Amino acid sequence: MTVPKIAILAPVPEYEEDWSHIKADYTRLLGDQATFIDWTKADDLSGFDLVTPLLAWGYPRDCPRWFALLDRLEAEGIPVSNPVSILRWNSDKSYLAELDAAGISSVPTLVSDALDVAALDHARATFAVDTLVVKPPISGGADGTFRLTLGDDIPGSVAGQRMMIQPYLPTIAEEGEYSLFYFGGNFSHAIIKRPAAGDFRVQEQYGGYEAAVTPPAAAQDLAQRAFAATASITGTGTLAYARVDLLRDGDGVFRLMELELIEPSLFLRFAPDNGTAFAEALLATAFMPDGNPR
């Protein structure tokens, strides 16, 4: 069987977050089959059997370029995993409203087309809370995400911008955020992420930390129902990789925070097989039914 050539879209050189450990994981699992390409300079991908955006970190900072790249990949018929239709749908967190309408319990969310004090007042009245979290609908790594208590000024960087508004759920600090990982539709592993003391962001660059966890049955059930709803909404099948971020609300009910289907950190060091199932699921999308690369 011929070895496929895989292009992994990667951050721009000046991207501030360290991704070397993840690059090392993918190199270990995929070897010489994988080439890492700055996603903003992915001009000719025709020589690859598969393109994956697994490390296209920072794409929300240049949305026009990102969506133009997706359009080009689709127009040129280049195999992409996960599929371009999923990447486009998952890029804007307004997908949460679609999933909520399909019966998938998510963190309550309002969207303001131009964030101002009136929008925050309306959200506080709607959610019956004083503390809110605001975030851009197209974002990653907690970029542009703020916790605002009653009386806080709106940060200048997001004032007047299209923003999501959610109630702050104290369980993020009290228990943590669950992330469940699926490869080829099969559950692989799960972690729980907690913020540093006094913070609400669970990302490592803000002092967050994680640990392996056995996810409660209710969390796995919500994840599976979210996949089924996603397949129904987007008309797509089983995905090569997926991360589901969940947390409990004040009543102990699990709610979806995000479906990470584009460039999630997969925390393969917590996978019982060290990532073998991930590599197999990704490679499977690069082959035609006859076992040869596309």
C-alpha cells in the first residue's frame, strides 16, 4: 500500500502559543507522511493526498483568509479532514444555537451584533445573573474572552463588536470543564481542565491545568447526541477527530460549551494508546476504497 502524503496546516511563525509538543506527537504518529505548512501560505496543496487543519491555530484573527482557503479547498476537490463543510459550519460558534434548537443542552447564549451596556443589561436580566462571559463568535484559545461583573467596563477591544454573551457558570472553577475525545466516531479518552485560582480560563497559557478523568455517563450521552445532531444539520458522516467540551450548570446538568472539529488540542498524552487510534482514523480518510491514496 502506498504511503499517503498529508499536509497539516500549522500556525504562522510568529504565533505566540507553543505548539512544538503537538507537532512532535503528530510527527511520531505520522512520520514522513506529514508536512507542516503555515496555513496562511498554503497556496498549492494539490500534491497531497489529504489536508488537515489540525494546527491552523490563529485562523480567527484572519477570517477572510481562512474562509477563502476553505472555499479554494472545496473548489479544487482536495480531500480534507475534517470535511470543509464541517470546518465552515464549526468556525462560527453560532452553530451552538442550531444544536440547542435540535435539543442539545448548551450554555445559554445571546448574540449581540454590537456589544454595549444595553446588551449586557439585557443578558443579565435574561439569565438572572450578575456575572457574564463575553467572547467573539469566531475565536479560539480564549482570545477576546472576558468575564464581566456588574459595573465592569466593556473592554475597548470588544466594545461595539459582534459578541456572544453567556452567564458565568461557577462550576468551571468548582469542578472544571470536561473534554471528551473521539477518533473515527469512537471514544478515546477524556480530561478535566481547571483554571488557575481567580481565573475562569482553562487554557494552559492562562495557568489552566488538566488531568485524566473518566467521564460521567451523562457527559458521554450528551456528546453522542451532539454528534448525531451535527450529522443531521450538516449532512456529514463520521468525523476523523472531534473534541467535545462540556461542563455542569448549577443544577448539575451537563451543557455543551463547544464542539471542537477544526484545530483542537487532542491531549494525546492522556490517550491509552498514545494516539494510535487518532492516526488510524486520520489516515483512513486519505485512502480510497481500494487501499490506495486518493
